[in-house]
Amino acid sequence: MLRRPVALVTAVVLFCEAVGIALLNWSLGTLVDRQQMSLAGLEPAKMSASSKIGGLVFGLYFVLCGIAALAVCLRNRPSAGLGRILLISAAVVHAVLGAFAVGLIGWRAFAYMMVVLALIVLTLMTYDRDGARHAATAPPAAPEPASATEPPVGPVDPAAPAGPAAPAPAGPPEEAAPPAGGGSVSAKGAPTTG
């Protein structure tokens, strides 16, 4: 019901964050380069390049997270594998950034980070609950019968007749009946006359 719209909103927010993070770091790198700022003796060109590269990498990370959320929306199935790992890591990143945002920026930034965190968690959890419900209501699968073309398990006696074998007797062997001629039977089972 709300699963697809939540996943779509999450994807849009993550795409917007990707653009915002990339632009913020790019503008900071340009500012450092134009002002010839230096920190602890680092060259301004290296600081500018590292800021721009970091912004592009972090922006690409958020784009990948947005693609994972968009895939959840379009397929209407829960994310799995790399997409699930990306969404979980994005939730952790927003939780940590939210904790830092309280002290550095203020409560509005914290509230924004928590809203994005809630969207990501909803994207992950609404599908888990639905998948567990379908798994609980599905009937158990019946075992497949063994086919006649499968080879028998265990050693095969070439002299044995084909088909199912008769079970062996559980008790001691019984004595053979005496022959019709009135003789007795020896211990080895051979008839004797006497």
C-alpha cells in the first residue's frame, strides 16, 4: 500500500542528497583553491582536489543508494544483496550524520537526517514484514517422489533381480521341512535317508 511510494520518495531524496553533497564539496574545493587556503602546511591544490574527489565519491555513493531504492520501487520486491547492503549503510550514515548535525548545525539538520533515516528504514522493513507474512501463509512444499530413472543408493549386486528387494527376516533361520520321502534333514539342510 505505502511501500512503493515510500521507496520512490526515498530514492528521490537520496538523488537530491547526492547532488547536494557533490555540489557542496565541489564549491568548498573551489573556495579553498581561489583563496589559497592551507591547513597544517598542506598545499591548497591538493586540498581542493581531495575535496572535489571526496564530493564526487560521496555523491556517487548516494546515487547508488538511490538506484537501490528506486529498484525496490519499480520491482515491488525487497532489496537483496548489494542493494540491501547499500541501503543499510545509508541508514547508518544518516544516523551518524544526524548525531553530528545536532552539535554542529542544529536541530533542523538533525530532524532532516532522522526523516531520511526513517524513509530508508521503512523502505527496508515494510518489505521484510510483507515477505515474512507471505512465507508464513504459504503451504509447506511436498517432498518430491524418487523417480524410476534414479540409480539405487548403495552397492548394487549384479545377480540380484531388478525391482524392490524383499526385506530380510529378522529372526534366526527356520529349519527346513523334512522331505516327502520320510527322511531327515542334516544340519547343512541336505536330506538324508536312513
